[in-house]
Amino acid sequence: MLWPMLALALAFCGIAVLGVLAVRVFVEVRRLARQVGESSDRISRAAADLERAATPLAGHVDRLHRD
């Protein structure tokens, strides 16, 4: 009777450890997803800023080529 009880206790402890690790992975994945979203927003804003800054320059270069 001792061995089955010991096996059951070890199995429960193993499942508990896996559960704790799964929760930690879930939390880290959510944090990573949030950071990826913020980075994507920053990249979009930077691309829009670059496009706004490049528009007058492109017009200026176009005028130089026409002359």
C-alpha cells in the first residue's frame, strides 16, 4: 500500500509543478504579446513620420530633375 500512495503523491506533485510552469509561461506570453503590440505601434508611427518627412523632399528632388 505504501508504493501506490507514494506513486500517487509523486504524480500529484509532478502535475502541480507542470501547472505552475504553465501559468508562468502564460504570463510571459501575454507580456511578450503586449510588447510586440507596443513595438508594432511604434514602428507604424515612425513609418508615418518618415513618410511625412520624405514627402517634401521627394517634391524638391522631383523639381530638381525637371529643371
